[in-house]
Amino acid sequence: MKERELADEVEATLSRALVEQSLVGVYLFDERCFLYVNQALAEIFGYQPQEIIGRLGPLDLTHPDDRPWVKEKIRQRPTGELESLRYELRGLRKDGTTLWCELFGRRVQYLGRPAVIGTLVDITEHKEAEKALRESEEKYRALFEASQEGIFVIDASTGKAVIGNPFLARMLGFDSPEELVGLDPLDFVPEEDRERVRRIIVEEMFEKDLRKVHEYRAFTRDSREIWVSAIGVRINYQGRMAGLVSVRDITERKRAEEALRRYAERLRILREVDQAILQAQSAEAIAQAAAEHIRRLVPCQRVSVVLFDFEAGETTMLAAHVNGETAIGRGTRVPLSALDISEGLRRGRVHMVEDTSALPDPPEVVRRLQAEGIRSYIMIPLMVRDELIGSLNLGATEPGSFSQEQIEIAREVADSLAVAIQQAHLHEQVRRHAEELERRVAERTARLETANQELEAFVYSVSHDLRAPLRAMEGFAQALLEDYADCLDEQGRDYARRIVAAAQRMDGLIEDLLQYSRLSRMHVEFHPVSLEQVISSVLTQLEGEIRAREAEVKVVPPFPEVLGHRSILEQVLGNLLSNALKFVPKEVRPHVRLWAEPRKRWVRIWVEDNGIGIAPEHQRRIFRIFERLHGVETYPGTGIGLALVQKGIECLGGRCGVESEVGKGSRFWVELKATVS
Amino acid sequence: MSASRPPELHRVILLVEDDPNDILLIQRAFRKATLTTVLRVVKDGDEAIAYLSGEGPYRDRRRYPLPVLILLDLKLPRRSGFEVLQWLKARSGLRRIPVVVLTSSRDSPDVNRAYDLGANSYLVKPVKAAELEEMVRTMSLYWLIFNHPPQCHE
């Protein structure tokens, strides 16, 4: 009995302690109000227990919006419909704030009346956290759903997708993302790539988490080929190791890249063709290069380049690139009639035969092609300035092998080829022309040289052969005069004298002519010449003459150094001085003055005399060969002296002239280059 | 050679010249120069060599003694003056004989070649007779009077 009492006591105490001390709210209410609440529950609602017990009912602690259905719940229990309930509701605190509770209630009988007893926990924080989580989840879910990139998660151990987003589903041809779950990504990759992709998934993503972007070829559910770029990140998904993979559809880009690459390749090959052209090799080499190159751009079994010669009525195959053996190869010559040259081709249009077996009456060459298996071909005209010069032909064993794009490409090559062949031909022509010209020039030079040599030999023998009879004439006439003077009368002696004079004059003429011709033929090399030395040498040569005429020659320094040729200068100055001494009036003593006038880069040498002067109208004539203004009786001379002067000065790159008036003497001048001072 | 004969009287100048006019004129010039030398004339290169070798009629060295001076024209029929010169200078005894080239060419290649071959002097025949006389006189004076002759033998 005591034991039982003790037990009851303990139980009651414990219960009370439990209830009183519990952190969980405990309550008891009947249809009127709360009969009991513990401290915890009161605190949850911000009351003291005594404020609630006997005063408030459950609905007072319920949020107004939830009151209707809580009321219903309450009703359900005491009436016996529901034994116990556990649910969540919004509570109302004393200060009017809302909280979330989770409560458990059970129907009981208390003091003979139906009541509910239960527990209540404040789950506001929990609820808030839940809300935040849900909001966050929604946020992420929205991103996941709306993303314009495919995203999926692949489980590390199963290797299968556990979730994918709608974009990925659409990308792969599925209706909904749910269909993605459980699929193996490797199934979407071509068989030959599977091993590589598997290795990327396992090693790069799961083992090393490298996070590298890769590009893959993939097949959608309806077997369309697409290109994707994907990057995977190792994550922890729901407690398991997984990979989060982001996938982008790059099919468009890849296609564009491919097209660009093809185009670049096309350009590159065209450039190679053009470069072969620029090297201006023979037409054959150019055609062969083009034929080889175009096969890289347009797949076919046969390429040939043919030239048409409409005048000769035949065609020549310049180059051919063929699979296997052919009877119609490089160098084949075929009459034009054996070919199929349509009017359209002549005007620059491509001629295409899609199926040779469909032709009713093929020309001979086509029949030969057929025999070698060619079923379709295109002929691209090679046009130069609207003239058809040949064709670029492509042949294939399959009918209808050539697309519009390929025809375009072939046309581009053909255009370059036409220009190149034309250029090669022109080059050849030019080369041959140049060779011919060179040959002719060489011939002419050789002839000139021979002529020159002949002239030299002529001049040489003239000087020898003409002089011998001269010597005889002069010598014997003189001998007559001297040894047989007494046998001759005055007339006879006069005749003899004339013979002598004539011979001497002729000698002078020959000498001058020889000098003149020597000057013309000379290769003059310039060197610095001291004018003083030249003048002194000339004076020495003319010493006899000067003394005989009692002439006065004044040489006025300074005389700068000039660029010239010593012996020519001696001749020039010698002639001028000799003239100055000669052409004076009778009985007048010649006065000659020599001086030099520097004129920038030139030196002008003056020879002034007190002679008879020269009228202006004659001043040009006298420099010409054989021009004389006086009879030989008055002033002896051959008429070459001044011509020699002019020729000599010309050879030295200078000029000469005269200033004179009749009766007032003359001032002759020659201009020479000064040596660089 | 015996010392009794006066040396001047037997001095011979050999003139190698083909042009008959020139021969006459040169002989006249020598006459007018009143030299006591004897002028022997040969009309081509072969004869010149025959004279100097003492072949044929020229074996008689009393009539045709070795010359003390040779006047050599370059333009000769058969052997040319250059060839005679070359021949002469190759003979050990004869090559000392002074050679004066007397020719119409004043071309420097000829001049230089003559000197290369060993000529002692080069004179160009003047057209004027008076000049020829002056030249002969001066030349003889120089080579026969002033110049010391070498000893020569065949």
C-alpha cells in the first residue's frame, strides 16, 4: 500500500515537475477556456499563466486568419470525431505578434466533461528557416528552370543524371526535364568518343575537379547531331558525390566555324594557285599546279586543263590530274570537233553534264571519258578579255556530283588560271622578244666595232700611204729648185715653188684630218691638268713662230687646275694661240693675252688678240670643219684648227666661243671643268 | 781592220728602204750634208739580213763592210722592219750596231714597239726636203762624230 502510494506520489511529483518545467508548452482546455497552461506555454504567448487560465480560450491565442479552421479542429475532438491531432497553426501573442506553433492535442475527459490536453511548441524560427529555405530553393529553382544553359547533375557512383533542367531537356529533344532523370550522358555521345568522355567525367571531374571546358559532339534523342561545350564541377548533392555540369549548345558556332574554315581553306588554296601564277612559270606548270590544288577543294576523280586553238582547230591538254590511268592525259592533242564546245561556253558560262549516260549523242572525248568511268563533268571556261582560251574540266564517277558552291569555287580557280596562262604566254613572248633584241643589238655592236676597226686601219694606212708621194713631190720639187736653179727660168722656178707649197699644204691637211679623226675615236679619260704646264708647252712649240713674228704673248696667272686631258688641251690652246699669231693685219705685231676666269665649277680660259676680228655673222661658221674666211694666199691654214678646238673641248665636256668685232681683235674662250677645290 | 786606212772613209751606213723616191731624197740629203760616209742601200728586209749576214755578194766585206749605223724603214716588202730589228738584236755580234728607225709612221704603237725591240732612235721622215736635210745632218753628226761606236763582228 505504501509502495503504491509512494509510486503515485513520485508519479504525481514527476508529472508535475515535467509539466511545470517542461520547455514544451502544455495545456488543457475544455469548451469554455484553458483550464491549465504551463509556464512554457504562457511564455510562448507572452503571458503569465494566471492571465490565461480561466480567462482565455484556445481561439484567443490563435491568429485571426486561422481561427475558423482551428475552431473546426477543436470541435472535432471533443465530439469524438478525432482522437488526437497534430498540426501547425499561427498563434497570436499578447503583444499582437504572430508566431507559428506546432501542437498536439488529445481528447480527454476531465471532471466529467470533454476536454483537450496537449503540447505546443514554438516553431516560428523553424518556420522562418523553412520559409527562407523554401524561398531560397525557389530562387535557385527559378534559375535552374529558366537558365538558357543546360544544367544537370550526375551522380558519381551511378554515373547517371539525377536531375536536369528544362533547357537541357529541350536541347536533347525531350519534352520535360523529368525524362532526363536516370539517363546516362554517355549515351548521347558518339560511340568513338565515349571512352574519352568517360575519362573526362571520372578523372577530370570526380577525381581532380579540374573544371575544364571541353567541346563534344552529341546526338539528341531524335538522332540530330549537335555540338556542345560543357564544364563540370564536383559537388556534394544530397549527401553524395556528384558532378554539376553546365552545357551549352554551340552547334551554330561550330557550323559557322566549319564554314569559315572551309572558306579560309578555299582562299588559301586560291592564294597558292595565285602564287604559283606569280612565279610566272610555264603555262604547263601553272595548269598542273591548279589541277592539283582544285582537287583539294572539290572532290572529284578527274581534273584537266585544256587550251583551245581556234585557228588551228585543235585543243591541247595542258595538264591532267586523274585517279588511276587515263588514255587522255597531259599533252594530248585533239581536234576541236571531238570536244563539246557550246555557245554558252564561248560566252563564259559553265557547261555541266550531270549524267553522261543521259546524253543522246556524246562527242568523242566524252565517250572516252565514259569509258574511263566518268559520269558527270563540268567545263569552266577560261576567259581572257571575253575570249575563250580554254577550259578547266572536272569529272566525277557519280552522276550529279557538283554542287553550286563547288562550281563557284572552280570558277574562281579558273579565273586565276586564265590570267596566269595568259601571263605565262605573254612572258614567253616578251622573253623571246628580249632575246631577239639582244641578239640584234649584239650583232649591231659587233658590226660597229668592225667598222670602227676598219676606220682605224684606214686612217693608219692613209697617213702612211698618202705621205710617201707627198715627200716625193716636195722633195724633188725642192731639189729642182736647189740643184737646177740655173736651168730654170723664173716661171720654171715659180712652178717648182708651187709644187712644194701644194705638197706642204696637203701634208698639213692630212695631219689635221688625222688629228680630228683621232679625237672622234678617242675614249677620253679625264684627269686633272695643270694649265700652266700646258701653256708653257704650247709656247715652247710655237717659239719659232712667236720669234719670227716678233709677237708679244702675255700669260696672266693664276691658272686653276682643270679636269681634262693633257694632249687635247695642248692641241686646243696650241691652235688658238697659233690663230692669234696668224690672223693679224700685215705689218702688225701680234699681241696676245692669256688669262683664266673662274666661273663657279668651271674655268674659262681667254685668248685675246689684236687681230683682224670676226664679223658676227661668221662667228658660228668658223668652228666648223673646213670653213675658212680667207683665201689661202692671205692667211694660210687648212680650216680645221677651230673645228679641232671645238671637238676637243666637246670631248672634255666643255664649251667654246668667241667675242669679236671686225678690226677690233678677238677674244676666244674655252670652258673647262674645275677640279674640286 | 788595219789601222792604215782612215776610219772615216770606210764608214758605211746601211739604209734599208724600199721607196725609190725616198732613197733618192735621202741620198741627196746625205750629199748635201757633205759627209764622208758611204751610204749602202738595200731595198727589203731579206736583202738587209743578207747584207748583215754577209751572204751572197755581201760576202765581200771590202765592198760591203759592216755598217756603223743602220737606217731602218718599218714598211718593207717581204720581211718588215720589225722583223729585221728582231733578227738583228738576236745576233750576238751584230746586235750592238746602232739602229735608227726612219719611217713615215708616227703612230705611238709603232714607236713603242720599235724601242721594245731594241731600236736606238726613232725618226719620222719629214715632208719638207729642207727638214730632211737638217735631220740627216744632225743625225750623222750625232751618231758618227759624237757617239762612240761599239765593237761589232759577224
